[in-house]
Amino acid sequence: MDMARIIDGKALAAGIREKVARRVALLKAEHGVTPGLAVMQVGDDPASRVYTRNKAKQTVEAEMASFKFDLAAETTQKDLLRKISELNEDSRVNGILVQLPLPDRIEEHAVINAIDPAKDVDGFHTINTGLLATGQDALVPCTPLGCLMMLRDALGDLGGQKALVLGRSNIVGKPMAMLLIKENCTVTVAHSRTRDLAAEVRQADVLVAAAGRPRMVKGDWIKPGATVIDVGINRVPIGEDEKTRLVGDVDFDEAVTVAGAITPVPGGVGPMTIACLLHNTVAACCRQSGIDLPED
Ligand code: GUN
């Protein structure tokens, strides 16, 4: 049986981080500028803890300035908005990221839209989503940007491909669809209420699965030879004891026998997200400092 090519997100992400580090060194040496990223978390969601810690760690590894704020679960929206406004004014901070989800009593849109759009390295501000949707220069959400880079690596030009995005979140599904339209794909956005999902998926040359349901996409849903990007990170139990493991939204063992190329979980999309965040921070820094993004 033919097996799909495995798209190595870990290796691609390492390459992006190296390029980021070279650009950071150049910005320091030639312009006396050090890009800085502020990462904020409200409350102590354990998965968010891991993500924010990794974001801060990799910021430091790229020799950028890292500012980390772990705010108590009881933090009020007013206090959070005040902190964001301080960071908006702080010239050492080029990027501001508020880890989601936020506690229920805090309005997510109010918080995201309080971030200076020029510092919105998550690309979630209404200004940046609007710029992306209208094909203008924008800060682009990190996970979809990472997915696009993997697709370009696997396929080169994406023009004319039938792409299906499974999931319609603001963080992944919607911006992913916008990026694929920009790449001249024919794009379908499917979700939990889509009728005959399997039949829709079977049409797709390119599948981006971001539904948040473990191993939801079966092998016989996939068009033979298709390129499959699995955004899911689901922790599932193995056996009877406490042990768990990470699986994607795609049944990998089945899909790998049908697809042309596929991302693994872990080691696929995951590492690309933070690499793209570091890239966005350098790009935001250059833009704010009036410097052209240095090329290699
Ligand atoms: N929660 C899950 N993904 C993300 C992300 O890309 N950015 C932020 N801020 N929160 C998230």
C-alpha cells in the first residue's frame, strides 16, 4: 500500500525559527532594535499554561525581549484593559498576545480589540481580520499561517485546488479560509452542522481539519492523494490507567494509507504556530520601526 508523505512540521518550524533568529541579530546589529513580545494569561488553565510558557521560552531562544504576565483568574476586564493599554504605549513591546480562552465573564472581543492593531501578533483584532479578508497587508493568525506554509511546502502553488476547511473558529477556520482564497483555491468551509460531511471532505484536494474532535475524519473520507493538514490537538486516554496521548482530528493510521501527504500529531502544525508567532513579532517590530523586513 502506498503511504502518504509525512509533512515534518518540526523541521519546518526549526527553519523558520532560525530565520527569525538571524533577522533578530541583524535588527540588533544594524538598527539597535530588539523585538519584544508580551504574552498574557488570565487564570490557570493548564493547557494555556503550557502554551504561554513555550511562547515565552522560544521568544527568549530567538534572543528577543520576552514579557510574561500571569494574571489571577479573578482579574477584572477593566484591569486587563488597563494592562493592555500600558503595553500599547510601551515601545519595548512590539507584539501583544492574550492567550485564549479567557474566563467567561471577560468579553473576548473587547479585550482583543483593545490591543493596538500594529501589535496584534495573533491577528485577531477586527482591523487585522478585515485587512486579511479584503486582501490587504495584515498580521495573520499564527496557526493558519503555519498551515499555509506547510501546504506551500507540500504542493508549491495552490492555485485551482479544491480546499476544504473543517471548522469555522475565529482562530483557525475562518482565517484559514481567507488565506486559501487568497491562494486561488476553491474553498469550502464545513463544520458540525454540515450535511453529509464525509461526501464534502471526499471532494477536497486539500483538507485542513480544525474541528476539535479526536480522530473524527476517517480514512475513507479522504480523496486518494489529497494533502491533509491536521490542526487537532486532542488528549485521549489509552488503556485503563491514567495514561493519555495526543491525537489529531484525523484518524492518522487510516488517513496515511490514502492521503498523498499528511501532517502528524504531534510534530505537525503544533510547532509551526509558535514559529509563526515569532515571525509575526519580528514583522510587527520592523513595521513599527520603519525598517524593511530583512531578507536572508
Ligand atoms: N488559544 C488557542 N490558540 C491560540 C492562539 O493562537 N492565540 C491565542 N492568543 N490563544 C490561543
